[in-house]
Amino acid sequence: MRPIRPSSAEPTGRGTRRKVSPALAALGLTAALALTATACGPGDSTADSKPSASATASATGQLQIPSDVLDQLKKHGIDLDKWKNGAWRNWDRATWLREAKDYVNPIIQGLWDPDRMRKADKPPKESVPHDISGDKGITDPVPAPVRAAAVKAPYHQNLPELGKLFFDSPEGSMVCSATVVQDPAHPGKSNMVWTAGHCVHAGAKGGWYRNIAFVPSYNNAALPTAQLQKATRQQIAPYGVYWADWAQTSQQWIEGGGPTGGQGAPYDFAVLHVTPEKGSNGKSLEETVGGALPVDFNAPAVPKISSMAANGFPAAPPYDGQKLFQCKDKPGRLSLAASLPTMYRIGCTMTGGSSGGGWIATGSDGRASLVSNTSIGPVTAGWLAGPRLGKEAKGVYDSVSTKYAGR
């Protein structure tokens, strides 16, 4: 399922953009993801295993950008002042950074203001056919649609790990969904977020998206759309805005992902490491929201799973992207090709914008875990499919955790 485009306010040729503060907050490099997880895992020699230094504040309160980060930006011909003032809108294919090791995501303070976040919601252009049972491999019959149920507000009391992901693409500002997950290297203090690969990378024919930011418990009180037009940032983002200072996805997505999933769909997962836009207050994301889900890389096969719950912020009609929904269903199997891993599939009426949202299942021990994420679905919104997380997904997850283990 593709991410969602925004409605337009101030035409710029590359989507909407409101005037933003010229202050540039902490800056990070991000080796991002794509429509099916496609970034370097452990053992990928092209990615630097050392995390970049964080921006720090001087005695005068001015942010000091680390020299190694500045060197990386200069290497790619990126001028910070020009970037924050709109140079990031240049999507020329010749200069659009594509490789995992080259991804950059400088924080632009105030870019994702309430109005820009609210308007980053439009239907995807493409999706997959409703019935793809003719594909090779094991595919169960198309499931009956399950009507998505609104999650009870405040969202933080019911699903504190869930949130909304914002980013800019050549088509404009777009949205996906994402989930706070545990970090083995920092028990109880995770800054890791799980989403779909296609929410950070355009796949085989494109590069990394920009201005990737996560908002936990977006619109926590489930305010009506009309009220959101005058909502404050605190109401829309009560736990803050977190920028992805590092991200990874599977190489399969980078090489084979496309607008409708492509060969990368069974690997459509991504892991981000995030940092607060306004600087750390000493608390991790997990401590701030009060929870993080464990990730199960050995989830049972379909016949042994009684139910899965897909969560997200659907934005294509009849939804508007401003509220959190959930579908519960017994999963079936979906195979895109005999040579590719079989995906999970459930009946669900959620639409684009729910991409990347976590699928949660309860194990035999009674613990809830993230077992997949929304990847693809038909334009008719009758079902959703997500990857079964295996060794490739664990490699991406462990790599991001290891990268920040010493910090």
C-alpha cells in the first residue's frame, strides 16, 4: 500500500510548505528504508557502523553541527542553509541520493507544524489488484473485508506505541504509520521505530525520502477534523516530533521495490532510530510514551495464529488520516512468487496511510508482540498484506540496535 499525498495549500511545484523557522536543530544521517525493507543489514560493508555525532548547543544557545556530519553533507554537495530554505525539494534523479550509506535527513526545526501535518493526507495513485490469487506459491482465498474499528481515545492509553510518520517525496508531503519497538541494546530506553520500507525509500527507480519524522499518539484526543484546523502542536503531537537520524531497510526493496510493492514487498520493513526535534530532555522515546513492543521474528505459521491486529492512520477515502484505526482478523497466506517469502494477509478496510503500521499478535506466553507491518493492499480496500518477519528483518533490526549500542 503506497503512502499518501497531501492536499495543496501553497503551491511550490513539489507539494505544500509553510514558512518554517530558520533554526536547524540536531542533525543526523539516515540510511533509510523502502516499500519493502531494503537497507544494509549487519555485514553490509558499504554502511558506516559508527553513529554520527549529535548536534550540540553552545553556551549562547546556538546549535553546533558536528564536523563529521558537515563533512558528509559537503561530500554530497549539500549546503545546510540552502537545504533548510528549500533545496531539499530538488528531486533531480542525477542528485537524488539512493544508496543506504548516503542518506541524509537534517532536522528542520518547525517544518512539521500542525497545518502541514494535517494536510499531509491524500490517496495513493496506485495499488495492487484486488484478487492476485493467480500468483505462484501458496495463496489462500481473498479474505472477507473486516471493517476497521476506531481506536478509543486517548490513543496513548490504548496503543501508546503507535504513531504517524511524515516525510517528503517528489509527489509532495506524505504519511505512513509506525510503531515504537524495543531496543535490545537499551532495555526500557528505546529510540527505535518500526515502519514499512516504502515509507522511507522510493525503491528500484528512486532514492531516499526526506524530512522523515515520527509523531507518537498523533491527535491523541481524536479531535474532529474541523477542530484540528485550529489545533496547537501540543494537541496534535502531545509527545513531540522525532526525526529519523538513522534508518535501515532490506536491500531487496532498494533493488526491487516499486509503486505497487514489486519483488520487494515480502521484505517491506524498516527500522528507524529517532531523536527529538527540540533536543533530548534525558528521556528516551520509550520512556516518553511509556511503552515499546517486542518484535517476534519467529511468529508461528498462518495455521497456528488465531488473530492479528493491524493498526494505522488510514488517509484515503473514506478516512482522512487524522484518526487511529484497527482491524482484527485471522490471517491467511499471500504469495507473490514461489521464490519469495509468503506474506500474511487479513481482511481490512483501512486504506493508504495505514502503511507501515504495526501488526500485533499475542503469543502463547500472553505477551503482545509486533509480528508484521502493513505493506500492500488493493485500491478497493478489502484486505491488507504484510511481510512475515524472518532473518532479513532481524538483520536490519539488530544492525540499527548495534549501531547505537554504545550511546
